[in-house]
Amino acid sequence: MSWFKALRMGGQPNQTGAQNSESPRAPVLDAPGPGLFAYGRQRLTPLTRFEDIPVVPVSQETGMVLLGGPVWENWPQSGALRHNRSGIPVDRKPPVPGGGLTDFTAPATWGGHAVPHFGHFIVEHSTRILQARVEHGAKKMLFTLPPGHTADQIPAFFWQILAWYGVETGNVSFVTAPLRVRELWAAPMAEQWAHVPTSEDYLSLLSENSAARGLKTKRNAIVYVARDRMEATAEGHNAGEPYLVSVLQRLGVTVIRPETLSLRDQLAYYQGAETLIFAEGSALHGLQLLGRRDQTVVVLNRRPNMRIGLSAIQPRVTTLAYAEVTRGTAAVLWPNGNPWIVRAISLYDVDCLPATFGRLGVPLSRVWDNAAYLAARDHGIRTWIRLRFDPRVTIDHPASARRVRQEFTALGLTEFLDELPPG
């Protein structure tokens, strides 16, 4: 049995392959109960109705976990409705201001927090939207913002995702001051950051929505989803990826850069590809806007041993694989001493990379020019050094220089040591 199939299976049958008639019938958990969390292939939980519930704006954010939103009546026992990661609530109860609440009298649904990060919004802050629209589409949908923020400060992807889910702009309201909502309908998160499998019913709902949107798919055998233009801003990339992209295009592979496309065009490429190859990054989470696909998805790790999106993407596609094509990384340090991993520079394993593409039917090794690759790699490393060690960047500069010096030495990049600032 492959590990893909093993992940997709539920419980194990008895030795005869039949259900054991002596076993108790599995319960049907239709609504979140006190302290009760249910995961797996169960039905979607219907929205729960609340009356006169405080909903407050965002007052604090730590790692995309926000302080704000509905103040659930019994906070410790409302974990299923809260912000969960890996099946565990990670948010804190928002304080209710003492100066009074403004009444919001229109019936409403809870949409989530309008965070400005594409991946985090999809994974953690958009997963209630579709169910709320399907069950209560005529009601206002509430999203929180920090006080003083306005709708025109929200990234375009937020509105494009809402349009993809069929939410009308006029039905959206933003919480920027404390409210008392007369009638609020809310669902638990349909998906989580990691480890919690997506329910079959939610995947069906996504598939139905995709069909309803009338997306005209862009059919390709292989699509490569690139991060090569991240080199110019040092936002986390593999050094030399622009060279890889140029070779793939010469070999006839369709290359897309999601940051240059509308959401619908991005999803049209995703939906129409037989094989999707991602440079590891947030663009992968766009697949979570779609339902099931008979498709192969391959993630080229730029951070060794990462499994980004595993529990969310695996149930959607026929095959999901992670390719360890990176032989190491180098990262600067935050002032608190933690490495800034998402902005690390990564180095390809130039033996593994062509072999991986060869297994996918792309003869990379046939046209690979190692001298051209090394020139592109070195340009990417120098750009990263210049941008990450800019004096205006808020990092621990001396400690970062010492760390990167050690990492470059371990990676055999000693020719760059003199280009690093003193540590």
C-alpha cells in the first residue's frame, strides 16, 4: 500500500473485510458541543446561531493569530469555533471594551479575519466563508480589521476569493469598532493549518462551487508554478531559479507566476494541469479553493523536509509528492534570535533536481548548463546578501552575519564570506 493510499483511508476493517456487527454505531456529530472536537470524514457542521454576541475589531496579531472577532459565550468550551491549528485552539479571548457596544441589527454570518497574507488567509481565515454563503447567503458577512483600517487597504486577492466563493461585495461588512450583533451564524473552520484532514463534505462543497463559477480551464500536461521573481526582493527562493525557469520554458513546460495573474486565471491553470509542480510557497494554497482533481502535484522543497499543505492538498488530488531538491539554506536572525526561515536563501541539489524532473517526463539534464546555472546562482546569492543585510532591515545584524558565515561555509560557499558584513 502506498503512503498516499494509507493517508486516504479511514478506519481499518476487521480481518474478513466486513463491518463488525457487534461494534457500536458511530455517532453523528452535527454541532460543536462543550469541549468536543471532531475530525475526519464526517459531515460539515451546520452553522450555529448566537444572539446579542460581542464582535470586536483586531487589537493584536502574533504570527497571523489575531486578538479579535466574536467573543464566544463560554470561551473555554467554544474551542471548535475558535482559531485552531493542528486541532488545538491557539487564540485568546478578546476583551470587551467598557465603553459600550454599537448594535448591529442585521442578521449576519462570521466570515473571519481579513488578513493581508494570501496563504494564511486561505488556510486559516477563509475556511468558514463558503459554508456561510451556501447556508445564509442573503445575510451580511462580517470580517474584522484593526481600528482605523478601511476596505480600500485590503489586498485585491481578498475580494477575488470572496467573488470565487460567490459572496456579493454589498453583503460584506467590516468590524472596526466593537459591536453587539443581534443574530450571528458561525461555523467551525473547515480546514486547519496542519494535521487535521479535510472533510469529504467540504471537498464536495468546493467542487460544486468550482463547477458553478464557470471556470474555463487552461489545459496543459505540466505547469510549473515559479518563485523566480522573488529573487528581486529576497522573499525566500532557490538561488538560480531564474535559470531553471528558462530551461523549463525551452523544454516546453508552461511556467506561471501567480503574483502576475488574476485569481481566476491562476485557478484555471491549476485546474487544467495534469501535473502541477510548485516551487514551495504560498501559491500552493490556491489549490484549497478547489475541490477534488485527478492530478499529480509535486512540491519542490526549498526548506528541506517541509511538508507544506500535506493534510489539505493530499485529499484533493490523485498523487501528492515532495521533492527534496534543496541541499541547504542560509537565514538571517530576528532580534529575538529566531531564524527568518521564510526569507532564507536555498541552494539546489543539482544532482537531485534534474533527476526529479526526469521522473516527471521533463528531460532537464539534456539541456542543463552547469556554468550558466552557477552564474545565475551566484547572482541570486549576492542579491540576497544585499537585501537581507540592508541596515534598514530589522534583524540582529552581527548575529546574522555570524550565522550566515557558518551556513555558507557548511554549504561550500566560502567565496562569499568576504561579501558578508562583519559579525
